[in-house]
Amino acid sequence: MDTEAELSDSWWERVKYYARLAIERVEYGVDAVKEYSWGGEVLALDKTGIG
């Protein structure tokens, strides 16, 4: 059975993992908006899976 410390470590690792995913998605979104704003409409739409 897991100890309280192991459960805490596991929880913290999951928090860090999901935080990294969120950061990557925000960065991706910012890059897509920049490309769209600077005339890369087709590329930005292709990256989002819309075009």
C-alpha cells in the first residue's frame, strides 16, 4: 500500500505534468495567433486542424 508521502509525490508529479501540457498549449495558441496575424492564415488553420 502507498504511503502518504508516495501519494503526495505522485499527486505532485501529475500536477507538474498537466501544468507543462497547459503551458505547451498556450504557447502553441500564441504562435498560431501570431502566424494568423502576420499573414500566415493557411498555415495557422492547418496547424489547428481546421484547414
